[in-house]
Amino acid sequence: MSENKKTNNNEVTSCTNESCNNIVIENFNQVYLNKNHKKNNVFLINIFGEIEGHEPSSNMKSTKYEMLLPILAYIEDNNDIDGVLVLINTVGGDVESGLAIAEMLATCSKPKVCLVLGGGHSIGVPLAVSGDKTFIAPSATMVVHPIRVNGTVLGVRQNFEYIERMQDRIIEFTANHSNISKDNLKSIMFNTSELTKDIGSVLIGQQAVECGIIDEVGGISEAMNCLYDLINKQKNSKIDSYEHL
């Protein structure tokens, strides 16, 4: 049975379920990892460059939330997908868009592992902790700092309160999805002794683990093996629940 599917050129084409899967993967530059000896179907998500908001980014490479959110809904709805591997190398970007992606990742029922490579800066911190298990490469960095506001901002109490509430959302989400307390996260975020022209802290590899933001130091092998374990654990749990019916 076929169904209609819009392509990037806004053309409607008829496709089978298999070809529709290929459209999703090709159009959004994602890949399936399904050649492993565990025979698990893993969907890889690549979060890179700047997290783009409602306005187009500059010449920098960007991750677009309007493309990634439907992919996450597709992953949740697809019974053939066993787990999700998220690779993160971002300079940060739009707060609202970054939090939207992080919330979608965190609430996805599929086993998911996040791996920080290169950098997981700014709004990349909530994204990095949205997995069931999180890893960071030994050389990767995370810049933790308060919200920065671009452009002209009216110096009125309402604007400051709004920014403060957004800041609280980031702190709340990060603390709830990692092993760092809110107080410790605030002390790292509002550190004034490390960055010469800004407030915040730079965490490199093991430091991000020691403070409780990331679970373990590791690379692609450790992240993949951990994801396989989470997938098998979920599969065994489903089998046990069926046996008890």
C-alpha cells in the first residue's frame, strides 16, 4: 500500500513504506546503523554547528529545529527503530529551539545515548544531557554560561524577569537530567574567574564527568556498546512483561 509524501521540493510523490523511510533519511542527512552483530536498528542524529531558531543563521552550519522535531516524532512512532545515537558538536544557539529539541529527546521512549564530540557549548549542555546515558570525548569541551542576549534589549524589569525565567528552565532541565545539583550548576555557570570577557566555565572531557553533567568519558565504541545494552535491556523488559500477562 502506498501513501503520499512531500519532498524537499514540495512535490508530492507516491511511495512505499520502505521508500518513505529513505526520503526521511536522505532529506535530513541522517543514517541508519543496522549492520551490527546485535542486529539492532539504530537511528543516528547529528547535532552540529549552530542551533538555528526562527530566523535563518549566518554562514555557519546549523541544525534546524523544524527538521529535527519531525524526525524525533518519526523515531518515536517507528517500531522498527530500536535506539537512538546522538552525536553533538555545537557552539550553541537559539535557547527556545535547543530546549525544544532537548525535551523531545528526553521524552522519547527509545533508548538513547548522547556523545559530545568537539564541543557541547551553551544550549548544547541541555542537549548533551537529554540521553539515557551520556558520554564525552576526552578532548571535547563544554562551555557553561548564562543566557546571552543579542541585539537591543529594553532595560525594563519585565525583560530581565523573562530572561531569568529562561535561565531557570535551562538549569532545571540540566539538573533533572544529569547528576549535578542546581546549586553546583549555578556556581559553574556564573563563575567570574575563568573567562576573561565573559561569565562561565570551560569543562574539558573528564571535568564534565567529575562535576556530574556527563556520565562517562568515552568515544564512539563506548557509546555504541552502551546503547546496545540499553536496547537489549528494554527488549528483555518487554518480553518479561508479555510473559506475565
